[in-house]
Amino acid sequence: MKILTGNDLPTGDVIWWTGTGWSRHVEDAVDVGDKGEAILHAEDGACRVNGGYILDATETPDGPRPAHIKDRIRALGPTVRPDLTLKPSDPNAGSWVI
């Protein structure tokens, strides 16, 4: 199956084509078959998606599963919590300057 993904213009969030619009949940993505390029062209022209692309996926009981690990990670959402990052100037961060 082929599904579409990209980034939401106002927020930058990863979004997935549902057949009638965009969702932030890969479970809502639908197979676009050979219509993917036409859909992306229309959605990009209407400024509803940025950086859209077509990717291979497998249908599972929980919805589409992107074939490539990079896209599976994108589907999970942000993986870095700003409240858990170490500040470079933090002396307790464990950085060594020699």
C-alpha cells in the first residue's frame, strides 16, 4: 500500500492523508494507490501540506505501518521532550572540556 505524509504548515506536525484531509495519526492514513502524486500536487498547491511524500506501508490490524524505520519513527511523533534535555552550559551535564 502507498500512503502520504508531510508536515502541517501552521504547526510543523507530521500529518497523514486520510482520503478527505489530513490527520496527525498514522492509523487514519489510507491507501492512495497510484493517485498519490496527484493528491500531493493538489494539497501542496493549496498550501495544506509541506514536504509531502509517498511511502510504502503495510496494512495491519492497527492501521498502516510504514515500511521504512525512519517513517515509523516519524509516525510515533516527537521523540525529544524539551524538559528532559541537558543544557550545554550545565556543569552537571557531564561534558568534558580539555
